[in-house]
Amino acid sequence: MNFAEELNLTLRARYPIIYIPSPEEERVETAVQSVAKDLGRKVYIWDFVDGYQGEANGAKRNPLQALEFIEKISVGAVFILRDFDRFLDDIAIARKLRNLQRHLKGQSQNITILAPKITIPDQLTEVITVLDFPLPQVLEIRQEIAQIITNIGTKLEPRIIDELVQASQGLSLERIRRVLAKAIAEHGELTPSDVELILAEKRQTIRQTQILEFYPSTAEISDIGGLDNLKEWLLRRGNSFSERARQYGLPHPKGLLLAGIQGTGKSLTAKAIAHHWHLPLLRLDVGRLFAGLVGESESRTRQMIQLAEALSPCILWIDEIDKAFSSNSDGRGDAGTTGRVFGTLLTWMAEKNSPVFIVATANNIRQLPPELLRKGRFDEVFFVGLPTQVERTQIFIVHLTKFRPLNLRNFDCDRLAYETPNFSGAEIEQAIIEAMHLGFSQNRDFTTDDILEAVSQIVPLAQTAQKEIQLLQEWAASGKARLASRQNLLNI
């Protein structure tokens, strides 16, 4: 059911007060007016500065008079109140809205509150119904771009139009119009290079939400040392978001959970997936979902989901999910907010049909609630353990190729791997950087011996957190997760 159908049903069912959270005021009003017209109802629009449009006594700067005006109307109507969320905490306004319920139902009338976000006080939760207004979908974006192309009298290849449409997903219609107007003003037409302008606008939009981060990634699958099982699993699903996969009948992949020891390449894998699959990478800091006001955390969660789906197909990277939704936290300290946010996220993960591939990472899998690990949330749960000697050799080759691509043969990677038992990939990289500092300070290039000297000064996490790592390895050995490396069984 799309928004127009849902609004039509809600109006006919005589829901008295409807709350539509959206920054796209003009687009929402157009949709509401269209539905009201189909139902044969008149539309009245009020805002604090101008009052009711076209009315002599329009209740300017008086929200209480705006509600009293409604009682004087005796025909079926829809009253659009802009920014009325600002007044809902006023006791007189709240009481008046509750008193208006019977009048609205008897006259086939509805109040529609338009606001950028949801702020509903507790005393009005029973009388207000929230309807989510989605960002423009592919068809609407395509129609808008086609109209702009017609207006400027130019022609574009279907392939370029498809690229512009895909790049515009996740933006409001107003932002799409604005960025395309900027492109036209710059060189008089739309060109393939304007895709980058749209992507820049998209990054700006995501940044303003302060929830998701548009994360550019240049990491390759080949940058991951070891983890052969995981890489094979990912490569097999490289075309799972293509139209050919849909025609074959394949459902969209849901995602995977990467659990294991810190510094073993979980975050790097998330970046490499996005780059290899040619999909945008959105990083979610779960801590940003939680806000101080009652109901705002849930609103932010819904906003995050809406934005991720609008930007799909995409990769949603949830880093260190175990810290946000630990099973040791019962939510009593935050009035149940954590539980509600977690529940919303779980429901979406299980039921989503949109091509949003979730990559969640966790350092302590034992802290995660069991309902997050059950089948249906993720396609697979992988355990990423400490690299074996063979994998450490690969990791040294990857990093030394990055730092010294022309002198790789000067380093004894097999010896380095042998001398670094229980080192993680991050600790290996740090040892190489420390060796580079040593060589730079002596005005020479660094050597294998310099790396070994740096290794001798590093105490790996496997020693400082030996008990915790042992518990993780035992958990993986029990068969509760798939091993990311073919040879990790030797380490467990």
C-alpha cells in the first residue's frame, strides 16, 4: 500500500488527527490535496505567520484560533496545519485537540499536522496517528528528470538517465531539482558528469541527518589477507543485486554478521564488499540513534531505515553492534528506549524486501541477544579469528605491497609470519609502520629486521585479553558460526 492509498483509507476511516513527519512540505501537501480531492473534501492550509490561506479571519499567529476555526466548518474537509508540532506541548492546544475528536468524526473532517520530525507529547499519543511519507521512488524521480530534460530542450541517452535516476535515490524532490538546476546553470545542459554533483548532494544530505555516514571505499577484496571462506562466500554473491538475479528468482541478500577478535579485518571487509559490489557504503553509528527526547530515538531509527531503503541498493555497515545492543543491558535505565529501537531494527531486518545489505561487526558475540543471531536476520554469521601463519604471510604481503610495491622481494614475509604468532592484521600493520619510523629516523629504508624489532616491542591482544579470546574461540568451535578462514580450525 503506497502513501496515497494509506492516506485515503485513513481519511475514510475518520481518523481525527494525522501526523505526517517529512521535510518535503510542498510534496506532502500536493499528495494530501490530491487524496482529499478524490474524496470530495475541501482543503484548508494554516501556518503560524499567514494563518488560513484565503480566509479573512485566518487565525494568524494564533494556533488556538486555528483549532476554533475548524469547529465553524460544517462540511467534509481536511485541515493542513504546518509546523503545528511546536504547539502540542501547550495544555490549551492539547485539550482543544482532544475536545475536537468527536466534531471531526461527525463532520468527516481530519486534521493533518505537517512537521519535519515526530514530536508528540504523551497526552496526545492516543488521538494522533502517524503516517510515514516516503522519499521519492524511482518512477517519480524519472518523471521529474524527464520533465527537466524536456524543459531545457535537450536529449540524453537512456543509460545516462538511468545513472541520474539511480544517483538521485535517497534525495528529496526539492534537492533533486536544486542540484539539477545547479548543473544546468553551470554548463547549460545535463551530462554524465552531473552524476558526481548529485552524489555530492547526497553526501551532504546524509551528513545533515547526523545518523548515517556516506563512507567512500577503495578497499579491494584482494586487500584482505586470508579469510578464504568469507571471500569465496562474498564473490559468489557479487551479482546478487543485478536484474539477471531477479529474473532468476533470487531474493535480495539480507546481510552478514562478522564476529570475532579485534583487528582481524571485519571493518575492512565491510569496505571491500561495497567496493567490489559497486554499491554505496553507509556507516551507521548506533549511538547516534539515541536522543534525549522521548520518542526521538525511535523516530531516528525509522528515519535511518527510510533513508537506507531510499538509497538502496546499498551496504549498511553497523559497526560494533554488540556495544549498542548488549544482552546484559535490560533497558531499565532508559525507560525501554534501547529495547524499542532494537525491536524496530530486528523487525525491519527480518521483513525487509529492499536491497539493503547489512554488514554488522561485533567483537564480543557472547553479549549479543540471541534473537539477533537467529536465521532470517542475516544470511550468515562468520567468525573471524586470529590469522594462521599462512594468512599472516598474506597480510604482510598486502601491507608491504601498499608501502613498498617495488621492493617487496627485499622482505622475508615467511620469516615475519613465523615470528608473529597470535598477531592480528591490525597489529601486523602497526609493526610495519613502527619499522618505517625506525628506518626514516636513520635516513634509510626499513628492513625485515626493523619489522622484527618492532614486533618484539608489541604485546598482542591475544596475550592481554587471553581469556576473552579463548571464550570467543570456544564459541566458534561449538559450531554456532561459520569460520571465515579455512585454516582457523587449527587455531581453535
